[in-house]
Amino acid sequence: MGLLTFALNVTLDGCCDHREGIADDALLRYYTRLMDEVGGMLFGRVTYEMMESAWPAVARDPKARPAFRAWARKLEAKPKHVVSTTRRDFPWNNTFRVDGDLRDAIRALKRRTPRGLLVGSPMLSTALERLGLIDEYRIAVHPILAGHGPTLFSGLTPSSRMTLLDARRLKSGVMALRYRRRQAFK
């Protein structure tokens, strides 16, 4: 069974608004390597639609920066699984709708994806965390104080304990942190 890895950018004050991060080549290479390690992507509808509106065009743009184009092309090729109760049509390459009970559907998807899945949707990830389905966390902490939200995992109880597996500093000052849920070691 593959791991479900949550990966997202966050500012020092906890904001996870994608417009607040440092989207440089080093960060895109970091996420491209991370995406290369997994067998598929998992999105909520809102995040999927944001990605769908931007990255396919970058994949086909010969003038796009190389790191951005590499990310976009690999994302195009990667299986993308979308949790949505309202949308049924997904024309973007290799996109599949996740049906049924969330816990059962994600467990089945993890079994079918031995290389694991990468999820980066804040609202979906909160639901997955409540169900205890996220195994690892890859948080890129940006040296920015945004002064606004949204924030990650608001209102979760009880607390979840993590073990730090790796920390690396990118050239921009972004800290790429890797944690694993302690129960995943058992």
C-alpha cells in the first residue's frame, strides 16, 4: 500500500494561499522530484480546477521557464484523482473522479497505487487528516509573513504527533520539511 503524502507551501504565519509563496526554479524542481516519487496526485475539486486552469498551458508553452515547464509536463502525464461531489467531467489528461465513501475510496486508491499519492488540497487534506489517512507531510515553509489566511488544518482535534524525517533549506530561504505521522511507524 502506498503512502498518502500531503505537500503544500505555507508562510511563517501559517497562510497557505498559493499566491503568497516564492515560486522559483528551486521550489519547482523540489516539487517535481517529489511528484516523480509518487504514482499519482490527489486533489479536491477547487485545487484541481486551479491547477487545470494554469498548468496545461504552461506544459505547451515553449517560452515557459524550464523548471515550470518540466513540472507542468510531468503533471500532465501523472494520474490525477479528484474528490468532487459536484463535478463529473474531467477533460484534463489522466484525470479520474474519486467515488463513494471518502475513507473507503482513499484506502482503495492507496492500495492500487503502491508508489503512493501526493495531495495538496487544503480542504480535502483536513478531511483526510480527520480520517487518519495522511501518512507523511511535506511542508515548504516560506520566509514570508502574509498576515491573512487561509491556514492549514484549522479546528482539528485531537492533536496529531509527527516525527521529523528531513529538513532542507532551499536557496530562497524556503525550508522544505518532511514529517511522518508517528502511528505510521508502527
